[in-house]
Amino acid sequence: MTKKIRILAALAVIAAPLPVLAHHSFAMFDKSKEIVLKNAVVKDWQWTSPHTWLYLVVPNGSGTPDKYSIEGGNPGAMRRDGFAKGSLSPGDKVTVYAAPLRSGEKGGSLNAVVLPNGKMLGERMKPGA
């Protein structure tokens, strides 16, 4: 093997993990606050990598419910918090705790979910955190 090929091979090995580092910041979420979405109805639960997504319809008293997109962690991290691919199903009525988007849009970063049976998955934000 020539020196040039060895150098190219070494660079390929070093560069292989770089896509893992191409990850967005969570600065768009206000982690100092927690919103509570009560009586939210699950529209979709996407157990996907690199992030899970929870789509909800939340009553607001005006007759037209709000639609929320809540971003969760990667499936491995979510599994450690008690979640699974089948944890949520369309039509489930849940309570969701999330860090809101700084923009004020209807979305956030998932902290915890209380399932219809009362079981909590994830962890609520700690006061003063």
C-alpha cells in the first residue's frame, strides 16, 4: 500500500464519525420554562432517529384546537426514560410536559408524558433548573 493510500484511508476513518456531530442545537427551546398540555390528543408518535416526534391536538377553549409538534430525544435516550415505539398511539389522551419554543410557536422539547393509565414517562423539569 502506498503512503498516499494509507493517508487517504486514515482520513476516511477519522471523517466517518463526523455526520454524528452534525446535530442541531437545542437553543431554540426555553429550558428554564415548562409548558403543560392537558387533555392533549396524540395525532402521531414518530419513533425515528435522530429524534422522536410527538404530534398533538390540544383543546384551547375556542373550538379550534391547537396543533403542537413536540421534539423528543433519540430513541435510545427515550428508551432510558421509559418510552418505547408503542408507548403512544393516535387517539390517546395524555398530559405532556415540555420546554417551549423560544419563538412562541406551538411546539417544544419533550420532558414527560402522563399516559391515559396515569403512568408518567420521562421526567418533569426540576424547579430552578
